[in-house]
Amino acid sequence: MKHLTTRQLVELSLYAALIFISVQFLRIPLGTQFVHFGNALVVVAVLLYSSR
């Protein structure tokens, strides 16, 4: 298992909070469903943090 530094843990938790906020509050209603930016932020997080 990979050990993370405190800085990396803080960055990841802030990014998780950003994803939560984008899913809960930045919604675009389309009929009975909605579109949000959370999925795009998850993809960016995976691309950023998978190479570390």
C-alpha cells in the first residue's frame, strides 16, 4: 500500500469536496434529469493522481 504525505491527503480531500459541491449545487436541469460537472472532475482527479 502506498503511503501518502499530509499534503497529498489534504489535496485529495479538497478535491473530493470540490466534486461534492459540483454534484450537489452546480446542476443543469434537463427535463426530469440533470447534468453535473462531478463526473468530469472525477476523471481529472484520476488522471492527476494515478501517476503519483
